[in-house]
Amino acid sequence: DGGITQSPKYLFRKEGQNVTLSCEQNLNHDAMYWYRQDPGQGLRLIYYSQIVNDFQKGDIAEGYSVSREKKESFPLTVTSAQKNPTAFYLCASSIDIGTGANVLTFGAGSRLTVL
Amino acid sequence: GQNIDQPTEMTATEGAIVQINCTYQTSGFNGLFWYQQHAGEAPTFLSYNVLDGLEEKGRFSSFLSRSKGYSYLLLKELQMKDSASYLCAVLDSNYQLIWGAGTKLIIKP
């Protein structure tokens, strides 16, 4: 079955450490996204990528970095510069960007807790 | 600024009907989405509206009025498994999704 796989599901980090969240999709989608979800707030876009080797900052990119070396993979690194990294992180993909019916398929999420 | 408003929480009874409202103010409009998210899980797509009117899909229906900046999701014959958060999102003029904070729906027997 096609889908998006995120790992790890739960991650604990000490302050000052960088961590990388994995996101892999086998849907052959061109576009991939990283969102952050906090209680009482809407999803906030961190980074997105329309094609391989290209990505754009979203609304809250500070303290995060991404790469898109392969179509299937879009890992997110949460750096020590991110002031409040404890959150639920969702990776998503879509066929492309810039069309109306741009349905997102989401991964199961990664919950990061900073100790 | 851009804004999506939906109620924080709603409670309904199994077998009943519930309507979840969503109002929006965005820079342009290229469609409105509803997603369902069970606690700790991935959001899943429910519906997409770009033209005014009602779209029916089984027990779920979604309505849009672009002139009023308003949508609702109607859930009929509620089941316990419908207990989840329902997320409203609008695609703006730059094809960026603006998300509401979600409505947590609690179903009681």
C-alpha cells in the first residue's frame, strides 16, 4: 500500500541536541511538507518542497532545516536553535502544488519532547 | 491577517446529527478542505469544496458559501468512531493552506 512513513514516532531530546525526523513516501508525489501541531493551534507550515533539490521556508522555519535529495524522502532536522521544539510533527505529501484540489496525505506523526 | 475560526469542542450523542462550522478570512480563495484527525494520528481527507453548495459523501456532507466566508461539515448517524478532531483549511490565493485550530468532537452513548 502506498503511504507516508514517519520515524521515530516518539523522540526525546536533551537541550542543545539536534535531532532528525525521517519522512518517506511511496506515492510518487512531487510535493512534500513538514507541519508542526501544537495544542489549540492550527497546523503551521515549517518547510515544503515542490521538486527534488528544492525547498522553501514556511511560516515557522527558524531553527529547522530540511533536504530533498530524493523524491521519496524529506527529512527534517530540529536544531538546537529552535527555542521551543516540543511538539507533534507531521509530514505530508501531495501530487503537486498550485492546483485547487491539492489533497494532502499525512504520515502518522512524530512526537518530540525536549527534556 | 488570515484567519480560520471553528469551535474548540462539541459534544453530540451517538446516532444524532452534528454540524461543525468554519468561518474564514483569507487572501483569496482556492478551495476549502475538511480533514478528520483521531488523537495522536494523521489527519485524513474528508472533503473539498470550491463552489458554493452542498457536497454529500455518505454520512458526511460539506457546505460552502464563498460570499459569507463560511463552511460547515455535517455528520449524520453519529458513531462512536466519529470521536475525533475536525480540521478546516482554506487554500489561499498563493495556494498555501491556512488551517483552523480544529474542533474536537466528543460522541456520547
